[in-house]
Amino acid sequence: DSTLAQTNLNTASTTKTEAFLSDVITGLRGNPKRLNSKYFYDANGDKLFQDLMNCEEYYPTNCELEIFSERTDEITDALIAGGDAFDLIELGAGDATKSAYLLKDLLDKKADFTYLPIDISENVISYLNITLPVTLPGLKITGLNGEYFDMLKKAASISSRRKVVLFLGSNIGNMPVPEAIEFCRELRNHLSEGDMLLIGMDLKKDPKVVLAAYNDKEGITKKFNLNLLERINRELGADFDLAKFDHYPTYDPESGACKSYLISLEDQMVKIGGKENIHFQKDEYIYMEISQKFTLMQTDQIAINTGFAPLTQFFDGKKWFVDAIWVA
Ligand code: AVI
């Protein structure tokens, strides 16, 4: 019944907005102030991220594309060698540009698999469900819209086949290391022995290269960060003046943590949702995002500490990025 469906939809979006509001208020009431970078990706943020991936300084996407386009055959062979028919589950599929290399090769090799892209964005999932079967004839696809672990449970409830999980783009780096470890542990708990994880991780390198990737000349990264304030204005009825905040990226070569902040340019008050007043001192910062860079030893340690066995690693020519296969 369409009225009921509409009500469910409204309820779902109300709950989402409430969670967003409560996270924003908690984050901005805290000391230090912080916002969660998972909220960067509204329609405008998705577009800015596309621009970022095409900008000169942002290297991780190109490195991983190089791996996927030049080592396709070896990667798919390793995935197929894990056993019979499987579900290929991608966490945060986006436009699936990288995975499309694997999908095409797996189809050419007549591998028995279904592609289950998971994404928090409804737009992404309906786009993939419609376009991929056209560009990749014969592809079996079931897009799942929702949070990673909820959707992994759903995937397990509709199929008991072997699972191969893709977690690309160094998305794992957007969690502080202890949280990333917890995430891998929980992921392992959703898998069975012999299942596989293909995980993309950005590696430590010349600090200037890393910092430049988060401080591009065109200012796309700055817009990408400021866009979250704009989203809060629009969706939560706040009155951030974007001109009163500056973007400040940092990279610490010792810890490998690349962090972005927004700095308040003056003493100011911001109203959220018509009632919550947040005070900013001049020079006070909002901690926006971490993009952790790893050593190779650290990547193996994370695997071993979370119940996986590292199997193979694939690198780009500069060894700036790794796609590793871990076995559950
Ligand atoms: C999605 N994620 C891996 C990107 C990164 O590199 O941390 C997001 C990003 N933030 C600024 N530039 C790109």
C-alpha cells in the first residue's frame, strides 16, 4: 500500500535526521569540538568527492585504479581460488569504477558469483542496480541500501554461499586505528572460515605528497569539509557562516594520521535547529576527519589481530597503496 510505504519512508528519513542532529549536537558540545566525516556524503558531498578523485594531488584513487586495471587477472584468480560459487559483497560501492574491472574479468572467466554492493546512499544503489547489468551483461546484482553490518546480515540471510568482501579506497583509514581494529573484528564475526576480504589501504609515504592530497590547490578539499556545515544548515536548520571558517589539514608522519580541521576565524555563535546555541572562540577548531596512513607491517598486524590471515598483497608501481587479500 503506497500510503504505508510513504509513511515508512518518512519515518525512516525522520529517524535519520534525528540521528544526524543528535550526533552533530553531541560533537559540537564536546571539547574539542568534532563532526563525523561519514556525514560528508550528501548529494553535493558525493559530487565534491568525485571532483577530488579527479584532482591532481589526490593520488589514492589513481593508485588503486592502477592496481585494479593492471593486476586484474591475478586478483580475480586469487578470489576464485578461494572455492566455489560466491557472493561478492562491496562495502561502500560508490560508482563501482574499480570493482567493475574485477566484475568484467570474473564474468569473462565464467565465475559463479553474485555482486552485492552495499551503500548508505539510496541513489548509489539504484544507479548501480540499473546501470551495471547494461554495461556488464550477464551480471547478477542485488544492491543493498543501508549500514554495512545490517546489510551484511541481510546478505547472509538471503544466501549461504562463500563471501568475498571488498572494502576499497582506504575507507578503513577514515576510522581512528582502534576503531578500525574493532571494525575488522566485527567484520570477521560476520564471516565464516575461508571467506575473503580484499581491503585497500593507503600507505605511509613522503609526508609532502600526503599533505598535498588533502590540501589541493583548487580548494576542493576545503569545499568538501565546508560542505558539511552547509549540509547542517540545510538539513538541521543551522546558521553557519562558511566564510568564517578555514580549512586546516595536517599530516603527522610518525603516527600516519592525516587530520582535517575547520578553524573558527572569529569569536562567534552558531544556532542549530532554532534552539541550540554553539559558541566558537576565535581560532577554535572542529576536528572533521582522519585519513590514516599505514605501514605494511601495520596492515598485516591488523589482519592477524582481528582473526584474518594475510594472503596476498598487490601494489601500484610507486608502492603508495596496497590492496591486500585476507582470509577469515
Ligand atoms: C573516502 N576516504 C578514503 C577519503 C580519504 O582519503 O580519506 C575521503 C577524503 N577526504 C579528503 N579527501 C578525500
